[in-house]
Amino acid sequence: MGGWPDAIGEDIVLTWALLGTRGIVQYEPVALGFRHVPERLGQLLSQRSRWACGMLEGLRTHPPPRQPRVLAKFVAGIDYLVPFLDIGLIFFRVPGVILFLFGYPLIFGWWSMLLLPITLLIFGFLRRWQERHVFRRLGVEVGKDVRGFAGYLVGYRVLTSAASVLTSAASLRGYAQYLGGAARRW
């Protein structure tokens, strides 16, 4: 691969480089990873800005259309959509929810509320799958804490939804820094 890439998003650049040489990148279902996460809001926003710059570096260094396999083109090409998701969240979803709360369902409506039960089903499925196929295989004991899980689904998701507005704004800042040629900062 020629060594570790000089990129902020080194993991994604390395992955796309492997895919570009017809290398294999696989999902390992029983891998457990522990990481250091930002503890302060400013650290989180800086991290998201760096990740946004890193994603754009990866798209520039290894453009999805140059990937040799169709699936790799598709998977890497999904990242072309991420800036539009950030823009949509900031400029459409947030104003849409505010308008909805004041009785003007112009952008966000009752159909959008279906996301909540769908999210509950997906999280429930993922939790059961992890319990059966990851934790059990590794001999990891995870207690059944219904109140904790409900708190995660409701409280944590509300907090992360609010934080996603801030992190999307930080990503927009990262895109602007990259496109404006700002110095890279880790």
C-alpha cells in the first residue's frame, strides 16, 4: 500500500486504497473495539470537522468511479451523498420540525414520525443480533437492563439528535475548510 497515507481520514483512505487494488475489506462480526471518545462538545465538533475533511480527502485521492469493482464504486460513492445529508439536516429538517411544531407541516409531517417506531425496531433487532452472535461467542456477559435500553432509545437518541445538528454544522465547517484549502489540523 506504500505506507500509511498522509491524510486526516487515514482509515477511509487506506480502505479505499485496498479496494482500489482489488484487496478485500471484510466485516468481522465478533470484533470488539474500544475507543477514546471526545468528552467535551468542542472536542466532538473538532473531530467531526476533521472527519469531514478526511472524507473529502479520500474522495479526492481514491474517487469511487476509479474503483475496479462495482460494489466498491457503490460503497465508496455513498460518501458523495454525506455532505448533502448534512446540508439537508441543517437547512431543511430543523426548520421543518420547528414549522411542524407551530402547526405548519410543510417539510416535516406525520409520515416523518414513522421514523420513531422504525428506529425502535432496528435497534431492537441489532441488540438481539449482537447478543446472539457477538457477545455469546466471546463469552461477554451483558445484563438485561430494560430501563437502561429504554433510556438509551429515548434519552440518548434525543440528545444525539440535538447534537447531530451541531455535528452536521461542524461537518459543514470541515467541508468549507477543505474546499477553501485551510491548513489540516489533527
